[in-house]
Amino acid sequence: MMELIDSHCHLDALEFEADRLEVRQAARLLGVSACVIPAVEKGNFLAVKKLAHQTQDFYALGIHPLCTPQCKEDDLADLHQEIQASLSDLRLVAVGEIGLDAWVSTLNWPLQLHYYKSQLKLAKHFQLPVILHVRKSADDLLKGLREIQVSGGIAHAFTGSLQQAQKFIDMGFCLGFGGAISFDRANRLRTMLKHLPLSAIVLETDSPDIAPKWIYVQAKERANGRLQARNDPTHLPQIAQVVADIKGIDLKDLAFISSQNVHRVFSRMQEHKTSNSHKT
């Protein structure tokens, strides 16, 4: 069976409270061999760590830009402490989800920048890659990366330009693609994807968010027209097929290459795999 990696999946979210483990097992049976579960705030640092061990997946620790209004300065110190305490755990693969969001106009931009740059410094200190939230903020994120150089990472849910994509790639980043690519109206995104090297592409669902086209179609067909479009990692194989079709390659080839890309950018995943193989 081909193996796929969901490089960005918020499996700890409340939307999965009723069936979290069942959903994860269903995805595994479809070939999703690993998920990366990023934290978004201090309150779920331990939750993502515990869940990653429970489901035999991987996790990242960080503070999301949308969570910065509720943060306290001590949260950065707590993040430093939690990363330090988890360094021996190879299931910890990155600092994330961090970044900048220029789409939500009510967010305090200087505060976002403070948390973003502070967490880049943490990633640099611990020699960890980062998982970046990129929403109308690619140029500002790149500016921060030029100032504070980290060991690569993933620009998650990337929708920027080809020129911006190349700048991230030059800095050792891969670009994450998920449900957004499935919509017919995503012409600019699909064109950009066509021109990207395969070595820069990783797959993701961003569950429970960024549901692909077919989930919305199914939701609209349900009674009363209520739109309940929860995304989950079982949709990764179908997302992968869309990406493979756009790139004009076989699905199995895309699965292999994209998984290799995740292992390259999150080198601790490969270390974990090697460590486990030595034990068996």
C-alpha cells in the first residue's frame, strides 16, 4: 500500500472529540501512515504531545498568530521550557504553528511580529524547522526568515505567488497543499503548483479546516441545506490524487516523493524511523 503523510492536521481539535481515534484509524487504513499535529497555543502543548504518542504520529509546539491576543509574555518562556523538555522525544519535529496573518484585520500586527520573531529565535536556538501560517503575509514572513535564519520548514496552506514560493524554497522550505487546490476556481493556485518542483511539495489536510470541494458538495446535499464541512485526514488520498493530476504524475509517485519531502524537512521523523528500525 502507498504511504501518505498529512503534514498538517489539527487532530486535537474539539471537532474530533467524538470520534478522534476512529478517524485516525480510518485514515491509516487508507494509507495515511503519519500525521503532524501542530499546537496553536500554550493550552494545547501537552494535548498534541499526548495525542501524537497515542496515535503514533508526530507533533509541533508553537503559538499561532490567531491566538496571540489571548497570550501572555510568559507563554514564550513556557514554550521554550516545553521544547527543551521534549527534545529527546523524536515525535517532536518542529516549532509550529507560528507565523503571521494579514487577513484578519483586527489582529495586532506588532504583537504578531513579536511572537513570530521570538519563535523563530527559539527554532534557531533548538535547531528545529518551523511550520508557518501564511495568509496574505508571505513577504513579511520571508523578511523575518532573512533576519532570523532557521533550518527550513513548511509554508503551510500556501497560496502565494510563484516568486514567493521560490524564495521559500531557496530557504529550505517545502510548500503545503490541501483542500484549497480541489476547487475549480483555484486557477492561480493550480497554475503555480504546475510550475513548482516536486521536491518542494508536501500534502496536508489542515483538518478540521480547509475542507476540499467534495465535502462541501456532500454537505449541501444533506437535509435542510446545513453546511457542516468538517475536514479530516481520510481525505488526504483524494487530495493527493488532485495534486498528482495537476502535476501529471502517478499517484504512487507523488505519495512517495511528498513523503520523502516531509522526512527531509522534518529530519527528526526520519531519525525516529531509523531509531525504531534498529529496535526491531
